[in-house]
Amino acid sequence: MDLNAYMLGLGKTARQCARPMARATTAQKNAALLAIARQLEHDQAAILQANGEDLRAAEAQKLEAALLDRLALNPARFADMLAGLEQVAALRDPIGEIEDLQYRPSGIQIGQMRVPLGVVGIIYESRPNVTVDAAALCLKSGNATILRGGSEALRSNQALAQALHQGLADSGLPAAAVQVLDTTERQAVDRLVSMPEYVDVIVPRGGKGLIERVSAHARVPVIKHLDGICHVYVHADADLAMAERIVVNAKTHRYGVCNAMETLLVDQSIAAQALPRLLPPLRARGVELRGCERSRALDAQLLAASEADWSTEYLAPILAIRLVDGLDAAMEHIERYGSHHTDAIVTRDLACARRFLNEVDSSSVMVNASTRFADGFEYGLGAEIGISTDKFHARGPVGLNGLTSLKWIVIGDGQIRGG
């Protein structure tokens, strides 16, 4: 395969599809989403069979448990994909919305219109459900997209791509508006991120190594987060029953996700009461617990935490635990070691909750809720294309609006500028 010619062909095709996608009506886009859902349901057995082949090959290669979990498509996750398509179809279409239309002294009206970005390139590891989620969001927001999944999910993604193309064709939209790379060559990623003439934005989803590599080589803007070092801080005025529910859920609901808690911060003043309540249910679920010196003095079973533990995204049943001297110390720890992804406080003190919301500089900040809620579905976005910890264009879970831009529009009736 001539990789350069192949990638240029994908880019040209995507750019050609961008204009018909941008002018597609809401009804056309919704019809396409529902047609894709029907086709996926029709092809479910074949898709799950392809996924099983990917899983067996990944197990033979001894991939990590977290990667295997991300790779797996089971009937429940398949149902979630179908539900996601229906939810995106039900979402308000942002394209064409005009904001802040107002008259100027000259008599012209000015405002801003929401428009698609154009061509979105998405690079991700494992997680074949991302193929459908990403395609759905790009379609509803009027974008063409090029998807590059991980080599470990190649069979799954090819099977999903067939259903996506058939659904688009059945609804009258260009089937090539969603293109899935059929090569596993790593150089394809380098080429994809260096084609600004064909690709308007890149969204990498995966491990820190992938995102760092994409960021280093990209000549196209990137929407990204590097890692998810998420904290739950149990404040001195926390309801410990509530804290237990939140802590256990934030850590053990799923391990291999970026919004799982990786560090538990507990106020020193309540540690003697809090640790005996919070730690046993974590141990019962097989979580390895690593603590600071002060926490180990209260619980001899804790392993010793190293300095590196405070800045590690485990994506595994491992948790770092640190006792802190109050709210300021907790926020200082989060600022020093966190990744600006998602952080939560458990407290009944409204003033402290407000300070935490105001001062913690993360894309999602929570009061009395599990970090696992930092998710497009839970935020009512229908699905998400990724989570951004950057501060420009999009921040937090990136849904439909994150895949659009604004352009200025001017409406007149013959005005000319004088003087």
C-alpha cells in the first residue's frame, strides 16, 4: 500500500463530503442516525463475532486487563451504543443557530452563527464503541470524519464501519462522510495529523503516550487531555455514609476509565473515623491501597505510597491515599499533582463547597458526587467525543457544541461604510 496516497485519498474524500454534511438538514441527519442504529442492530451478531476475534487475539498478545476491558463489546455495551445514537438524534441541532443578533448604529444586524468545524480526525485505542459515538456526534454536528482505531480493534471497527456506511447511504447522505482507516501502520497517524488542508481538528482518545505523540506531530489543532488523575477529597464536615458511597463508586465502578478516582484525600481531623469506614469496602473489592505515612499510622495494612503515586493514573484497582490538613492543603495537592480533569469534594459545609468549585482548576469540579459522572451521557450530551482539559475552544466532555465553531454574520439592506 502506498500509505501517502491512501491518506491523501481519505483526506480529499472527507473534504468533499464536508460541504454536503454542512448543508444537511436536521431531519436528514436524524434519519441517518436512526438508520445506522437499525443497521447495527441487524448486524449485531457479525459485529460481536468480529469483536470476539479481536479479544482472543488481544489476550494472546497478553494485553493489559484495562485494555481488554476497553476492547470488549458485550450485549449491554452494544445496547448502550444504540441508545447513544437515539439520544444524539433527539438532541437539539446546534448548526445554523444565531446568537446575539443585534442592530448597530449603522442599521446593520450582526450576530454569530454556529457552523461545523469541517473534517474531524479521531484517533483512539481499543474502545470500538468510540467508532459509533464519534461518528454520531460528527454526523449530527454536520462534520465529515476520519476515524483511526487501535490495531487491536481492527476487525470490530471494520464491521462497525460497514453498518455506518450502509445507514448513511440508506438515508441519502454520503457514505464516505465517515471513513474508518483499514491500515494498522502507525505512520498513518503521523500523516493524518499533518494534513491541515484536509483535516480541521484532531481528537485523540487513549493513553498518555498516544496523546503526547499526536500532540508532538500535529500540524492540525488538537482537542485533548493527557491523563485523568482524579481526586475525591473527604472534607472534615463530610457525611461519612455519603463519602463511602462516592469513594467506592468513583474507584471501583470501572477501573480503566479516565474519570475514575486515582487519589483519595481525607481530612486529617476525621481520619481516625473515616479510614475504618472508607477502606474496608475498597479492600473487599480487591483494590490495592497505598497510603502516606500519617494514614499508615492509622491503618497498618496500607502499603507505602511513593512520591510517584500522587501523579500516577493507574487505570487499575490501585488507589493512593493521603491525609491533608484542611481544604487549602487538599486544593494545593490537587493543583500540584492533578491533571485538571475531574475532582470532587464531599462536604456539608456550603462555604467550603463554593471555595472548592471556584478554586479547583479542573474541567469538571464536583460537590457530593462521584467523579464517574464526568461523561457525555451523564452530562446530557448524548455522547462525547472525548474530554478536553485545554481551556480554549472546548473544555470537559466534548459533545455537539464542541464540534462546532462560530462565524460572524452581518445582515443589511444596502448600508455602506462612510468616513
